Amino acid sequence: MSELVLFKNRGKRRHISLDEYRADGGYAGLEKAVKTMTPAEVTKAVLDSGLKGRGGAGFPAGRKWGGVPADSPHPRYVVCNADEMEPGTFKDRIIINADPHLLIEGMILSAYSIGGDKGVIFIRPSYEMEAELLTIEIEEARAANLLGNNILGTDFSFDIIVHRSGGRYICGESGSQQRAIMGVRPNPIETGYRSAVRGLWDRPTIVNNVETLSNVPGIIRNGVEWFKGLSAVVGGDGNKLYPVSGMVANPDCFELPCGVTLRQIIFEHAGGMLPGKTFKAALPGGTSTTFMPEHLLDIPMDFDTLKKHNLRLGTGAVIVFDKDTCLVAATLNMMHYFARESCGWCTPCRDGLPLVLDLLERIESGTGTPEDVATLRRTVEAMEYANCAFAPGAAAPVLGLLDYFMDEVMEHITSKACPFGSHAALPWSGDSSAVITTWPGAPEGSCPGARPRPKPRRIVSCPI
Ligand SMILES: Cc1cc2nc3c(=O)[nH]c(=O)nc-3n(C[C@H](O)[C@H](O)[C@H](O)COP(=O)(O)O)c2cc1C
Ligand code: SF4
């Protein structure tokens, strides 16, 4: 059993209090940093640790923090991305519920590194319990002089607020997220923009994922070599959280050495396939990654190795499909989500995704043609030219379907029906006799799944 760091306090059916956290060495990293290290030394430790961002892109955290110019103006912001709307991903929520101070300490250390003044935890609205828990624990930390003015008696001051998202997937993208916090339309900002220089209210801003930040206290307290040594592969960075869902016997979120293989995750930790089911493919990091078929099961699941194989680790959320599942129908399902969540800013995504949806619908219903398949490929390939990473992410499972499961796609066309009989079971199949579930009291003809949303809070100036 490898050492647990992020999930050390999981499974107690309650979160760890500030006192318990401190009794177990919590905030020792912060004390060490603010009393014995310079901000540049903290940045260097995070850089040397090789810690890569766990939000999906795998960008080195130390490099991001080092990108804030020393002479840049204040206030400087640290944003914690707790949006977690990538389908299949449920790791950040567990950290917050088990060990909220791990995240809070990580944010304070990040702020110390960049000379940050204000912190924002941006959290999805369905995580209301977690938002309330964080608010209470932030208050506890403030009362203990771990947040607020003159932290631990030094001249370093920093505070955190919790900001609820309006609830769209695109608000997880860092540029959109900053616009959402500022109360303007949350579309991604044009490429070439560096928020470490000009982010929230034109001030330096660092955005990091919950899991990324929660790794920082251990790095500062125990050192770079300890962190590197946790990994299963040379050059790997610590442990990684792998949430697993789909057709496995034991779906759960596992903290494992970074770089274990997909086979180990599925067949050792998640208990293998459900009885009577055979493995067909898995998405390695949420629905914005490509299908990995059986022959790729032994590739180490870390950012660098997957990249070498032209794959992406994404959030590390493994979604497992069995041989009885139609991957055309499964991909169509994902495209409904992506088409609905596009922010509509650029053409390849706004107009491409409805076309992808239409083409997949035709193929799945048995009315598709070989030309539709060619158009499908051209359309998803064009998504590389979109303005943000949303569209290439949406394209990933479609490309995996076409690259590895073309036989299955063509079978729909030659037999003029779904070989799995999936189509009739889908609520959007156009079968008027299908039972479509909407929310109670919904107007007739409402879109299934769409629910009235709380009005987003609009903040027009910095609240802290
Ligand atoms: C459409 C889209 C949604 C995203 N959603 C999230 C999210 O929910 N949480 C997250 O941490 N990063 C998300 N990201 C990645 C962020 O843009 C950003 O890279 C990340 O928060 C940076 O933190 P990290 O370096 O610690 O990974 C998303 C990116 C895209 C394109
Ligand atoms: S790729 Fe999609 S989500 Fe991103 S800017 Fe373009 S339309 Fe918006």
C-alpha cells in the first residue's frame, strides 16, 4: 500500500477539524515557509518537485507561479478552481470534504509564493455543502491567525472568499472563470493572454486546481525528494487521484502513485469489470480525452508518458466501457453535453458541435453514410482551430471512436441500425412513445435534464 497524502483523512465520515489537522503536522509547512523561506524559495521547491496542474492540462505549477513578475502591482490573486464539471470527475470534492485545511494551506502557500493578497475558491453550485464547509473552515483559520492580517505574526497578509459558479462547464476554463468572478460574460479570453501578468481586474492572477494546491503543503513540509519518490515512474510527480466510474465492480476514487497503469487502476483497484462484462475501452481523464482500447492498458497514467503516446491524462477520471456498450451511442451522449455547454464564442465549436451531434445521431440511428463519417472526422479535426481547449476536448472521444472503433461505426452504416440496439433506448431518439423525464412542474416540451438554475450572483467589483 503506497503512502496516502491527499486522502490520508478520508473515510472518517466527517472532515478533519483545524485542531486535528494541526495536531498531525498541518500548517507546519506554512509556518516553515513564512518563517524560514523566501517566497522565491517556495516557488523553487514547487518547481523542483515537478508538480503538474491536476485540472487537466498538466502545466507545471512552479512555472506558473514563477510567471508573476516580482515588480507587478497589487492586489495579486490566487484562484482555486473547484468547478469540477468534467464528467466522471469527483476527486476535488472528496479532498474538500475530508481535509479542507489541506487545500486552504495550499492556497496560502501559493499566495506566499507570488505575493498574493486575495484568494477566491470558485466552486460549482451543486457543491453547496462543500462551499459552506469551506466558508466555516476559512473562518476557523482566520481566527487562528492563519489567514487575514499578519499571518503567524509575520508581515504577510492574505485572505480567501468562496465564490459560487453560475453552473456552466466553460466556467471551469481559467480565463472564463476569471471573467465569471468579475461578473462579465464567461467566455474564454483570446489565446496569448497571460493571467500571471494581467488577470482578475488586470492584476496578476494564478489559477490552480484543488488537487494541485492540496499537494503543496506536503512538498514544503517533507521536501522535494519525498514528493518525487511517491511516484511510480521516474520524472513523475507525487500521487495522483484517479476517480473511476462505469462498468467496474468497485467504482471509487483512488489515490495512487502517479504513473500506475490503466490496467492496475481498473483491474486491481476498481475490482475489475462487473460480473459478466468484458473490457472494451476507457476514457483516461474524463470525457475530454480519447478512448483507450485494450492494447493501451499498460501505458503508465502520468502526464508525460500519455503525451508521448499522443494521449492526455486530463483529470485522471477513468470511465470504463464494456463490450455490450455501443460506443457510438456513448459518444453521442457526451456530445449532447458538449454542444449544450459550448460558450458559442467561436465557429468551429459553436457550429461544429451541433453538426457532430447530427452526424452521430444519423450514424447511431442507422441512416448514416460513409460520407457522414468522413464529414464527422473533418469537423472534429477542425476543432483544433477553436479559441480554447473546450472544443479539442470535445473532439477527443470522437477521434478515439474513429481511430480505434471504426469497425463498430461502419457496422451501424452497413446494417442500417445500431448493432447494440442502443438507439431506441436513448431519450433523444425521436421516438414519441419514449418516456422523457423533466423536472416537476416543467412546461410541456421542456428539454429533459435542463433544470431551472439559480440566478448567478453578479459581482461587479472585487468583494474582498
Ligand atoms: C472547458 C474547460 C473546463 C475546465 N474545467 C476545469 C475544472 O473544472 N477544474 C479545473 O481545475 N480545471 C479546469 N479546466 C482547466 C483550467 O482551464 C486550468 O487549466 C486549471 O484550472 C489550472 O489549474 P492547474 O494548473 O492546477 O491544473 C478546464 C479547462 C477547460 C478548457
Ligand atoms: S472553443 Fe467553444 S467554449 Fe471555447 S471559446 Fe470557442 S465556442 Fe467557446
